[in-house]
Amino acid sequence: MRLLGINLPDDKRIDVSLMYFYGVGRARAVEICAATSIDPSKRAKELAPEETNKIKEYIEKHFKVEGELRQVVRGNIARLKDIGSYRGTRHARKLPAHGQRTKTNSRTVRGNVRKTVGSGKRKVELK
């Protein structure tokens, strides 16, 4: 099933399928189901076209999702960089921005950089 440009898995419950949208988590997916009066235990492939339209209209009217939300987040980070805040400089340097340690454990933000060198001893090939 395709909704708002995203492929939703057919065999999963609709409340779990809605979490495939960027910006929709567990609580918001349940809220969408309640507001559109759709049973959350229903599978995505079992939805009628009217129900999918109700979901689509509700999401478009009440939430920013996908590209629009990504654009807002990118704008917020750009604003932090422009005003020269601490968090903005951390984003600019590609370092953790929320107080995590950086001596170890910042591989995700830094892009898995490994700067340590081995012992320098070459492994002997076995013949």
C-alpha cells in the first residue's frame, strides 16, 4: 500500500505500518487511528480506500511528516549554526551535540572513524 509517497507494509497492523512515516511514532500512530476511528489491529491490506483517504487527510491536516518535517529540522540546525550556538558548532564539526563523551563511543556521528594504529607488526603468512 502506498500512502503520501511511502510504501507501507501490507502484512503489518495499521498502527505499526504508520510508523514507517518519518515523524510518526507509536503514540502518534495510535492517535491517528483513534481520530480516524480505524481499528489499530486491522492489517494495512484490509483497509478500504475510504479509510486510507481518511488517514491521508488527517495526517496532511494535523502533522508535518517526511520531506516537510526534514526541511524544518534542517532549518533548525542551520539556525543554530548561524547564531553560533554551542550546539550549532557541534553540528558543524560533525560531533555529538547532546553532551555525550567523545573519547570513545562517538562513532555514529563521526562516521566510524578509527584513528588508532595497530602494533605495526606484520602477520606472517602461513605456507
